Amino acid sequence: MTRLFNEPDAFADEMIAGFVAANRRYVRSVPGGVVRSTRSPQGQVAVVVGGGSGHYPAFGGLVGQGLAHGAAMGNLFASPATQQVHSVARAAQHGAGVLLSYGNYAGDVLNFDAAQEQLRAEGIACETVTVTDDISSAPVAERHRRRGIAGDLTVFRAAAAAAEAGHDLADVARVARLANGRTRSFGVAFTGCTLPGADAPLFTVPEGRMAVGLGIHGEPGIDETDIPTADELAERLVGDLLADAELPDGVDSPRGARVVPILNGLGALKYEELFVVYRRVAELLEAAGVEVVDPHVGEYCTSFDMAGCSLTLFWLDDELAELWETPVDTPAYRRGSVMRAEFDTATDAPESADPATPTIPDATPASRAAAATVLAALETVAETVDAHADELGRMDAIAGDGDHGIGMQRGSHAAVAAAREAVEAGAGAGTTLARAGDGWSHRAGGTSGALWGLALREVGATLGDEAAPTRDAVAAGVTAADTGIRSYGKAEVGDKTMVDALVPFADALRREVDAGSRLADAWASAASEASAAAAATADLLPRMGRARPHAEKSLGTPDPGAHSFALIVTAVGETLAAASATPKGPSA
Ligand SMILES: Nc1ncnc2c1ncn2[C@@H]1O[C@H](COP(=O)(O)OP(=O)(O)O)[C@@H](O)[C@H]1O
Ligand SMILES: O=C(COP(=O)(O)O)[C@@H](O)CO
């Protein structure tokens, strides 16, 4: 468990502050993460990596000469928000474009892709290569769906070496894809991990047992066995990674192939244990005729205090072998001897220095009155999420990573704080919702953070700051949120996501409003349809997001995002009913 922390919610921010204070030789902080504190030549492609915190040295520990130019650092086990990735990439770029690279997780993909779009719209060339090395997360035929674990290191390093060598963006991306295509990892775990302040682990592995293929956020594995001996574990890891189906294109046999083995500790295994395992890994690779190059044994991508390890095999070709030999100097990873670049004179730009907050636009008294109802509704949302956080976490742990409750808490409380600040500054309903949406997505990160932030912003854009929100405008706002979420997240009804509750909710609200119902009644009726639809997701197999690889495990359990959506709209309905019952409330 994590023993040392202050406010659990501040853990990631305080960790980043301490990490920067201890590593100024390499990094400086910018809103959203860190960039190199040394100068990179103008005209060099910037490699920007990132992901949730809790995986040190991924991702900030891998920023420095010869490796990443910047890292977007999200909350614990939650992808960074779009704004974070965008801000880090802007600070890291040097006029030759940005390669975004990160492990293939739903929240990361949504947020990094949105940041990529923003960067391109601003004229900054941007390409993306996701890391998909974990062989236990999808079959060979679906390699593009696999998640990224310790193979992050090989892909980031190859891309960064190409960038340092002056390759252009297209070529840096090509090298990153080549490295990813030649990287395979396989992991096991003996315990779960406990996030700061939590009274129970995020997930558990039964005493004396080993979860095979368990993900670095506790995503369920593919098998469970008794804990083997160190040699037996090495045999399982090497055996699966050398299987014919896992050999990369261009490698017909392990015999004679050059391979960098990376035995990665997940957080709580001792180096001594890893060395005992590696002893047998080395014997097995040699017996298979593999030419072992530059073996790595240590921690490269951890999972908080999880006891476990993964083995990565990086299959070199001539080009990758040359790039692999280049020097690197970062807080957590050093190879060879780097010619130290000059310090960048720029200083830390902490989160609070973000100049992006615009002034509050003028609003009519009617819209300001509606903003107070928006704030009350958001307070109800946060209370509802708090009351169900454990249940949401448990549902998410069945097939996902167990953090849905935590992420929704973080997001909804940030939305309340942002909305309160806006209301106190005289904002109308539209601006209050937009600020709340930004607060939600920025603070929560992850999949649901990105989607709820978008939803609030869409409703806010429809309501605006002038007219008193009519029931028609509210229904139009919810329809806009529905359209926005489906076009952004690309999920459809039946995929077992929040969309399964959102679509019937938006349709029913429109129908009831068109039929002349009062807003509070129309909302209550739509909320009850959303609740039924959310419950019915228990019978579905997930086709999107983190739950997809473990589809069958989630049968019988509703989708957590659909369930939280239904809980939220039901609670908001109660606020609307209470508001409409007061003499000054929105009786329409
Ligand atoms: N593409 C998508 N479109 C809409 N909703 C999605 C999508 N992918 C996942 N979700 C929803 O997100 C929920 C998980 O949210 P969250 O806990 O933030 O995920 P993660 O930890 O994977 O980022 C799922 O239960 C599902 O309802
Ligand atoms: O968990 C991570 C991001 O994935 P989500 O889909 O947002 O949960 C992170 O730790 C790896 O980047």
C-alpha cells in the first residue's frame, strides 16, 4: 500500500512537483506535465509521451536528452486531459512538428487525438504512434487493439533517437511504428495495488496465486496459476514471447535474431528477485539461438505497488540496432555519454500560471438565475457520485481498471468548483456549464472526463448567456451533447458504453418536450428510460474501451459509465423538480 501522502487527491500534483524539484538538471514543469530543461535544436522533431501517473519512470522520468522532449502527466491511472497534452506539446515543439506516443488506452487515445487535432489546427504538424506491446491484451489478429506496457521504452527511445538524428516528422513516426511492430511484452502479477488514501486495493490477486497477463491498471488477466518458481516463470514468459505467432514481420526464427530483453519490475518486486528470473531468461534466450543485446533488468513502467513483472523482447533490425546505441540522459534512464546541451533559460510554468482563462462574458439576469440552478444541479451530481463511488469502482473493476468512481468524483467536484467560481463572477448558464466542462475534463482526464467535459460544454454552447433556458433549449443542448459524444468517442448504441444510456435519454427528453411536458417531468421520464437502458447493458458484450478485451467477464454487470450516467440524470431531475416547485423556478 501507499503509506506516505498528504491529501490523496493532491498526490499526483505533489509527486510531480517533487519530481521536478529533484530533477531540474533534466526537466522543468509546464502546465500539464514536464519538458526538457535543456535546449533542443530548432528544427528538431519533438517526441511527446505521456499517460497516467503511477507508472514511474513512465512518463516524466523518461524526459531528457536522447529520449522524450516532454511528457503529459495525468492523474493516477488516468490519461492526461486534452489540455495537458496540448500544453506540453506546444512547450516541447521546436518548429519541426510533434510525435505523440503513448500506450494504447481508451482515455489516452481520446485525449491525445483531440490534442493532435488542436495542434494541427494551429499549424503544428503532429503524428501519433500508439504502443501496443502487451500480447495478453488481444490476439495477434488484433494487434492494433493491444495495450501498451513496458514496450513504451523501446518505441519512445527509437523515435527519440531518430528525432535527435535530424529525421523529419514522417520518418520519426515511421521509426516509432517499426519499433512498435518489433516489440512484444508479457506480464504477470502476484498482488494488486492500492492508490493513496484508498482503504482497499484497486483489485486483488488471490494469496499464493499469479495472475497471468494482468494489465498495469489491474485489467483482468488471461489466466491464473499457482505462483511458480523463478525458473518456471522465466520459462512461461520466454515461451509465450518466442511463440511463432508472436515473431515480428521479417523474423522467421529466433535463431540468430538480435533481441533487447527488458525484464521490468511492476513496483514491489525486489531487484534481486528480478535478477534470479533474468538468469533463467538469459539461458533460455541463448538456448533458442537469440543474440542478446544490451539486456535491461529494472523498473521501466510500474503499476504503483503491484508485485509482478513483465518481459519485453525488442527485435532489432540494422536501423533499430544503430538507433538503440545512441546516448540517453534522463532522470530515470541513462545510457552512454551525452554531450550536455545548454540549459533552457525558461523557468517552471506551474499549473496556476496557465493564462488561458478568459474573462466572464456578460449575461442577462435570467441566464444568471439559471446558472444558479446549474450550480445546484452540479452539486447534486457530485454528491450522487460520492455516494456511489465505491459501487462504480467495483463495477469498473470487473472488466476495466476499477477507477471509474474515483475519476467521476475528481471530475464532478472540479466541475462544481469551476461552476461556483463562474457563478460568483456573474456568469450566465452557458458560460457556467462551459467552465464546469473544462474543469471536469481537465481534472479527471481519462475517458469519462473527456466525454463529460464535452457534454457540459455542448449543453452550455446551446443555452448561451442571454435567453432564459427554455425546455426546448435544454432538450436541444442534450441532443448536441449526445451527437458530440458519439462523434468524438465513436461508440454507438449496443457497444456497452455510456452511449447506451445517453441516446435513449436524449431521445426521450426531446419526445416529451415536443409533447408539451414541463421540463422537470420530461427530464424525470427520460431519466427513468436511461436507468432502464443502463441496467440492460448488463446483457451486452463491450466493444469499446478498456473493458473490451475482457468482454465475457463483464456479462451480467452493467457498464459503469452507463450506470453513472443514469444515476446523474436521475439526481439532476430531482434538482429540476425542486427548482420548478419554487415560485421563481423554471416552470417551463
Ligand atoms: N468510446 C466511448 N464512447 C463513449 N463512452 C465510452 C467510450 N469508451 C468508454 N466509454 C465509457 O467510459 C467508461 C469508463 O470511463 P473511465 O473510468 O473514465 O475509463 P478509463 O479509466 O478507461 O479512462 C465506460 O464504462 C464507458 O461507459
Ligand atoms: O490509465 C491510463 C490511461 O488510460 P485510461 O483509459 O484513461 O484509464 C494510464 O495510466 C496509462 O496511460
